[in-house]
Amino acid sequence: MKYFKALAVHQHFGRAATVLHIAQPALSRQIQLLESELGVRLVSRHSRGASLTAEGELLLERATFLLRYAEQIKIDIVELQASPRGPVVLGLPPALASFIVPPLVAKMRTRYPDIHLRIHESFAPVLCDALEQGTIDFAVLSGPIVATPLIQVMPLLNEKICAVGRFDDERLPNGPINIASLQGIPLVLTGVMTSGVRLALDRACAMAGVTLDVLIEVESATLAAQLVKDGVGWTIHYAAAVALDVEDKTLRVAPIEGLILRRYLAQAVLRPPSKATVAMISLLHETAASLVQDGQWPMAEMVSPSGV
């Protein structure tokens, strides 16, 4: 598998053999044996090197997970009595990543200096696929989420979803608003319609019979906030995403009654977590709880595991 992955990465027998420190004929022979064992062509050989067939692409996806898992098993066995160490890949929604990663990393560097953390930013549907494929170790998913037998979820916290407007926008009240108040307001919406804030908002509007005036759609909460500052309209998000702008009094937020964003910690059911992954799951939960308790995660409330 290691030989096959090297060939897939470099797409050239000579370059892959050099990286692996073996002769090119030996590498070619190993790939042929693998193809013979599986009964399919994995590689298309041509004058420029080699490219993967559809079967090869599928094997690469599985091989990447297996090699990562095998490496972590070795680390866990060797370091059974030592502090957690090794790679951990954490999946996070983009706006949440910029908010929670700095304090999480600060705690990690002090407590687990031998853990190598990598952050994968995307929305819930992509993160779920990555968990099932083994390319990330755990994730924070933003609900509503679709239940799957391959992913185990544990409630983390609930956040109030807010209307976000300019600080001087007289249309935005200082207290909570109802969903009907959004009607007729030009909106800059973020994210994807199948997850997180957008999914919760669309469901609430459908139930209330409210039609939104969506002026523009963007992926980034940062861009949405800038457009709101420019007077384009309001955006709909959670307060933590614009906490600095609220503190600077360039933006204001008003919670929307009955509109809650539920956050979950998630991991794959079929893959036992490494010692390092378990440590990082606990540390992320601790970091979130600390931010909520200290008032740094506005309009958020921790949820006990029994509150699924």
C-alpha cells in the first residue's frame, strides 16, 4: 500500500522509486502484484508517467486511511504509558474554526506538545463524508444533522442564531426578534443550504411561511460581515462569528426567537479513536466549556451528553 500511494502521489515510477529508495523495476513489480491480487488495473502507464484508473482512485482513498490508521496504531502501542502524541485531524465549520482554534491550540501546546494537529475546514455534509472515509479523526458538526449509522455524535452546545446588522441600523432592535421580522430585509446569507445556520433558517422560514429577500450568498462569514458593514443588508449567523465587530460597535446582533444552532462532536463508529484523538476531543470540549463559562462564547449554552 505504501508503494502504491507513493506512485499515486508522484504519478511517475522513477520519482516514486527514488522517494521509496528502491529500484524502479522493483516498484513496477510490486504494483503488478497488487493489480494481479485485486484483479483490476490500478494504473494507466503512459509516456509522461502513470495515472490512476477509477479503481486506483478508490484504492488510494482507502489506502490513505489504512496507512494513517496503521501509523497511529504503532504510535499508540509504543507510547501506551506516555503522553498522547501523533497526528490528529479535526474537522470544523469555517466560521467556527477561526473562533475556537486559537484557544484550543494554546491549551494543546501546553498540555500535549507531541500532538500534531491539522484543521480541515468545511461544512457538515463534507465533514460527514470525511469522517466515514477516515480522512479526519473527529469533527464539530452544526445541526440539524442527518443521522447516520457510521457516525457517532455527542451534543456539545447550543447557540442562538441571530440577525446581524450595522450598529447604527435602526431596523434592528436591541432585544430578540421573531422570524417574521426578517421579511423585507435585504439579506447576505452564508454557508450551504444543507447544513448549519442556513438549514435551520430555511426550515424555520418554511414553517412560519416567511419568504426571505436574499440579496447575495457568500461562503465566508467574514465577507458577509463586511457587506453588512457596507450597508448592503443584514446577515444571519451566530454571535460568536462577529464577536469582535460587536465589541468594536460596528455591528449589533439580535437573537431570533426559537432559532437555535446545535453543535455536536462527531467521530466515526467503525474506527477506534487514537489516544491523541481522545485527548483532543476532551480538550475541545473543555475549551468550549471555558469559553462559554467566561462569557467569550456569546449566546451559547453547553449541553450535557443526555441532551441529544
